[in-house]
Amino acid sequence: NPIAGCLPLLIQLPILIALYQAFIAGLKPESLSLLYPFVHKHIVLMHNGTLTRHDKLPKQFAVDSEAICYSVAEWGFEKTIAHIQGAYAIVYYDSQNKTINFARNYERPLYLAVNQEEKEIIWASEKEMIDWALARNKMSGKWDINMLESNFLYSTPVHSLDISKKASPITGRELYTTPNYETYTNRSSRYI
């Protein structure tokens, strides 16, 4: 398919335009705060989703993802999650504990691919993106790909990739019911 050859360019085009604009305008300290991932103290965080409420977090920012990052660095993950509402899939690195942490709610999918033999992990919001990345980069081996269960915090030390599910991170309020993913998506593999 001749169009398929354009796909990498279409994916990279917004990034190239943003880089071009950044180089033309110059990088100013105030503009650096809007770049992903967000970093505060010992936390490096990426967030996919839109919060409908985060006004009870310790500090407000122009971007809800940065407010989450700051709060996780100040309060910890469990207290932060108890004070937000809205869609989220969160991945963060904690440099104090040397862990990579993953969490999602029912409004956002988050897939994790683990190759225990090579001690590698890949994550994405769609399984198809993981499949594509593995094929594109010729990454062979036994990859275990799973969608993470919602309302749980998954954590792994960076040196061992021993993924463990901790108790539900949402405390201080009643857990909402998470629908069965297959039912929720009308038996489709794509997130709606």
C-alpha cells in the first residue's frame, strides 16, 4: 500500500513542526514547563487524559498533567489520585524509589508489554501501537502484552522488571464500578 509508507511521516510531522517553531521562537524557561514529560523533584510523569477536577491539588498549573506531577512529588500517588476526577492513564518514574509506576482508570486504556528475557518494557494506550513498535524496531522474543486493570497501581523496580500490582490506590472515596472492557467497547479491540 503506497499510503502506508507515508504513515511514519504523518506521525512525525506534528513533532517536526513543533521543533521548528521552538527553534524559531527560541527556548525560553517559561515555555519549557509545557513540554512532556513533567518533572518535579524526584518524579518524572506522563499523563494521558483530561481531568474534570483537580482544584484540590496542592498547586495549580496551566496543564493538568503538571499539576498531577507536582502533587505526586509533594503528596504521593495515593493522596493525589484521591483528589482528582477525570480520565487518566499515568506512568511515572520515582527516582527516590527507583521504580516505574503505571495506573489508569476505566476512562483510559493502558497496555504494558514485558519481555522478561531481555528485561524490556513498552507501554502505550493502544495494543496496536505496541504491535507496531515491536514490528518496526524488529524486537523479537516473548512479549507478554496486557491491558492494565483499572484502579490499581502497578510498580516495578527499574533493575528487575518485576511488575507487581499494589492495593487499589484510590482511597478516601468510594471506588466506582469499572465496566468489563470488552462490554464497554462493544466487543471491539479499539478504545471508544
